[in-house]
Amino acid sequence: MLLASAVVVWEWLNEHGRWRPYSPAVSHQIEAAIRSSDPRGGSVVLGQVDSRLSPYIIDLQSMHQFRQDTGTIRPVRRSFYDPASAPGQGWQWEWENDAGTWTPYDMEVAIAIESAHSRKQPCLDLTPLGFCYLIDFQNMTQVKLFTREADPFLLLPDSLCCISGITGILMSAAALPVCLTRPPKLVLHPPPVSKSDIKPVPGFGHCCRKTTKKQARKGKTPEEVVKKYLQKVKSSPEEDCTICMEPLGGPSGYKGPGVGPVSRAESVGRLTQCGHQYHFQCLVAMYNNGNKDGSLQCPTCKTIYGVKTGNQPAGKMEYHVIPHSIPGHPDCKTIRIIYNIPPGIQGPEHPNPGKPFTARGFPRHCYLPDSEKGRKVLRLLLVAWDRRLIFSVGTSSTTGESDTVIWNEVHHKTEFGSNLTGHGFPDPGHLDNVLEELRAQGIEEDDGLMEK
């Protein structure tokens, strides 16, 4: 029978038939998915929380963990424990392996160790639990039976939190060689800031940027746009068009509407910068299926021709400096960015024109260091905002909800004072990663020179 006050721990079954706990951030993510997903079940992408778990997805309906790159499937479970047990008290037992790193015991073993320790037993035989070890509490070692080899172990406490109305402890898999310490708490937001403490970002003459609904473009036809970025090819190479997968020496495999006939001399073209070759009709069809904004992106190498724009809905982007430092940047204040996009109706550039779209989690607060490099990133984010590339309308990889506003391949830090979810600081490579992601969207550092 489930206790009125119990401890919930998400676990996975390893190859030895032992249940191992997920990290606090992963368990938080699973619980959030349960609260927000369809009652019939959903999926949880673990890489959204911990990049080391990027290949893994949890199917909540079948209660299995699936590894995408190998196809390995393992059961998962949502366990409840007595508040007096090791997880209920916030303790996790670990042992030091031959490599000198600390490994957590399985939950069943950890509970038995904590129970014996609380009763002040001098030792505990783990043989009934399937392990040929003796725990020596006086010397804080585990001794392999018959060999008498001693391994040190320690007692590591963890944080307490509340999940879905019950007392919850989410066990940490972090192997840190410390004793009797608590990991940092999740700090999503900075301390309260008064209006008088909020200052403009140095070097910026404004603090807000709005976007409106996309206006219909007039002017060049799709054929004229594609021809602008092509060179004529005298003789077609003996290879396939990577769009239609038909030989370039023959006709295009595209048979849909919106593409007129072309002469044989114009049937194949070479993109001017990257040199990749395609059927002209295939490129026109590809352009017609996109934003039709006057830009073209090579499907092979992703080189962008023209100015790429997205389908970000109308909204507002605010930015200012607050008098607090983020972890890893103690010598500067913090730039806070606030994105606000309301729900609305999808336009012709969206997946389902005329259908409503939702906008969950707005306003969204994001953070950058108020340093020279942080301000450079902000300038380029403003360019991306104007080009409607920060957000998109699609299906959320976190909740599975379709027709909703989602991030569009440019990562932001939404955790102010910690990095438990992977979306916070410290993260030494974050600014460089964002610059690279913006470059992939066609936004170069020179584009930010106009943002003053």
C-alpha cells in the first residue's frame, strides 16, 4: 500500500537486472512530462536535460527506455519508498571503483546500507543481496569476501524536493569524491530586481524589439530566385540529383504542381558558392515548399544564398542588464532577455495555415553575461529575431504537442544560477556554440555591426 507521504524515484534496469536511479534533472523532466502529456502516454527525450543521454528516449506508455543509436530497450519504473529509507532521508551511498571515481549503489543495496548504518551496526554482509562484499562502517570500506580486498566508500546526501504533492527525492548519479555535502539547488531566476536597478545594455540605444505578422513578398518568381544563385552547366555529370535521386543527365523526378517546363540547356544548374549541382525543377520545387523569402539553402552542405528568414510568430523581445552575476562570470553583470509570443493563428508559412497555435511557457527569460562577447551574441540574436529565426511553429520534442511555438536550433540559457538541467551556467563553451548556431542560420558576425 502506498504511503500518504512517500518518496518517488525514477529508475532503469541495467544488464545485470539491477535497478539504477536517474539523475535529479532527468527525474524532474519525466515527472513534468507525466503532468503535461496525453493521459495515454508520451515520450521523454533525455538528451534535452543531460547531453550525455542524448541517444535515449523514454516511452511512458510502455515504460521502456530506448537507445536510438543501438536499438537497446530497457524497462523503467517509477518507484515509491518509505520516508524512513535512504532515499526518504536524502542519502545516497557510493563506492570508489578501480578508476578512482565514485559509483552509486543500486537502490535496494543503498536502502539496506542506510538501514544498517542507522542502527549502528558495525558491518553489513551484502551476500543476501547478491554481492560478495562486507561493509565495514568503522573504516568506511567495503571488503570483498574471500579476498579481503578493501575499497573505500562514502555516504553522499542529496537534495529534497516536492513532486506532484508527495515528498520526492531524486537520486543523483554525480560521482563526486566528497562527503556529507549537498548538491546545488535549481536556481531558475535571479533575486528580485527593482526597476531602478534595471539598466540598458551598454552600446545599445534601445531595449525592445517587436516583430509583426509576415507580409506577403512581391517581385521575383520562384524560377527567377533560383536562377539568381545558379550557373549553367555545359554537360551534366554522371551522378544523381540528391533532391529527386534521379540521374542529372535525365529529367527531374519531381512531378508536382508549381514547376513549369524548362529547356534541356537549363535543366541542370550549379550553385555559385558551393558548386553542388541539381535539377533546376527540383530546386524550384524545394523553394516553393519553403518560406519563399528570396533565399535558398543547399540541401547538401547547407550553404545559404540570400537572407534566410523563418516563420517565427509575432512577438516581443526585451533585453536589459540586471545587477547580478551568473556562475562562471563573476566579474560582470547579466543581460536578461525576455521573449514574449502570444498564441495565435498559423499563417501561410506555418505547417497548418488557419489552425490555432499554442505558445507555452511565455514569457521566457534567458541570460547572457554582460561582457564584450555576451553583447556580441545579443547583437546577433537581435538579427535572428528580426529574421524570425529564434522560434518556429512545430511539434515540441519535450511534450510531443503539435502546432506550438518551439525553439529553432539556437540554444538559450534559461537557468540563471545553476546548471542542473543543462540549460544554465557555468558553461564555458556556450557563447561560441551560439555563434556557431547563428552562423548555421546564415547570420555572420558582420551582421551584428549594424546593431547599436
